[in-house]
Amino acid sequence: MLDPEAKALLDAVKAANRPDYPSLGAEGARRLYKDTRAAVTPPAPEVSELDNIAAPGPHGPIPLRYYRPAGVDKKEPLPALVFYHGGGWVIGDLDTHDVACRTLANEARCAVISVDYRMGPEYKFPCAVDDAYAALLWVAEEAKRLRLDPERIAVGGDSAGGNLAAVVCIAAREKMKAGEAGVPKIAYQLLIYPATDMHMQTDSHRRYAEDHLLTRVAMDWFQDQYLNGPQDRDDWRASPVRAKSLAGLPPAYVLVAGHDPLRDEGEAYAMALKKAGVPVAFREFPGQIHGFVVMGKAIPQANQALAEMGVALKLAFGQG
């Protein structure tokens, strides 16, 4: 059964008859997404520190937002979560996911570094991957200055951000195997309804293709903005479930929503990780829709999900 609050939200969106993202173009879609956040986003919790900073990257500086949780010593080296926001590799930014990042910082008692990676259509695949990996490397290199524990750095994200977090883990493993210096050993991956297969052929893609916040039309448009062409769908940097091997990756927490086109590919990735010997905590919110985790004002279960993820991170960081 669809969660009552999720159903009420879908009904309200349908009644509003707002335009779909493809009809608006990338800039219009970004504005619409940002403008609709206030109606669903809970109040921002206090954190002890927030700083807008930047990391160098192969395509230019990468804006970051650095959070330290409330109630921690200013000098204490904290574990860290490098977070990649969702939005189909086209929409979303540091502001749209600010409350979720604050909440995760406080719940997990860790620093959070949110990454404003480059997006399509202005920057095509694999620019987002390049930025995501470069940001992780910089955080690890600057751990002492940022008052972080370099041995306890996790990655995470929702939707497209979950895709990037998964891909960064594979990239780090490959670069470590190749003997590249300075590659951090990622402690954990927090994958929130991640996109893992660009072919989009699962049953959940068929079942929830319409009348949901993430439709098939929107997914096709997001792909067109991000990828260079259909050939990119087979690249593991776009479809991490298609990597030759998932062995040796960090332990994972994979969350899926039951009424989400991405539900089945999220579960498929969790099962593939398990089959490869990676410890996985798989969590389904059966009544929920795609994107619910950042909608705690309209969907209270989002707050439960963030609290559970905070516990998972604490345990991964040895703070449980």
C-alpha cells in the first residue's frame, strides 16, 4: 500500500498540474525543483559549523558545503560522509539537500561534505563522475585541515547521487589496484534509492512509469541530458551494476522505496554486492515514493529513514 502521506503528496502534485521537467529545459527544471522544496522540506536543524568551500577538479573548482554536527568539539577529528545530491544528474544543488545533510551530520555525529558536481546538459558524462571522485580525493588529502579522520570517510547520496557514490567506490578500488597514490580506503557507502542500470528494463520501471514524481518520460530526459548517447549505458561509470566485479567494495547500506521506478535496480545492486562478498544492509520502505527522504515536512517517514541511516553510519564509523 502507498503511504498515506506519499499519496496525499502525489495527489497535490497532480492537482497543481505543474509542467514536467522536459518541457521546461534544464534551467527551468532546476528552478521548478528548487522552488518546490519549501513545501516538503522540514526546518533546518542547527549544526555547529557550516562552511561553503571548494575543491580543485579536472574541469575546474567544485563547490562543496562542509557541515559539523551540533555539540561536537571544534578540534575533534570526525568521521566524514562525502555526499552527492540527487536530481537526475541535471537538477538539485547544495541548497536542495541542505536539510538532509544537516540531519545526517547530527544523526551520525559525523562531518558531511556535500558536493555540487557538474551536471548535464552543460557537462556530459563522465564529468559528474570526475567531480565526484576528485572531491573525495581532496577531502581525504585535506583531512587534517578539515579536522577529519582519514580512516573513516564514507560516501553516499540519493538517486543520481547514489549512482555517483557507488561509482566512486568502484573507481577508488580500481585506482588502488593500479597502485595510484593517495586513494582513500572508503569506509562505507550509503546508497539511497540509487540509479544503478541505465537500461531501465526492470519491472518497477514499467509499474511506476506514470503518475509518480519520477516518471519514465522524466528518466529518459534526464539520461538524454547526461549521457553522450546509448553507448554510455553499458559503461560501469554510468551503470555500476554492470561492472565486471563488485568484489572488494566498501560495506553498503542500500535503501529503496517500494513505489519507485528505481526500486528493482536498487535491490539488484544490493544483491550483486552481497553475491560479491560485500556486507550489505538492505532496507525497503514499501509504501514510499522516489525522493521521499528529502521530504520530511510532507512525509514523516523521511525523518525515520534519515535517523536509521544515521545509526548505520555510526556503526560503520565504530561509534555505535
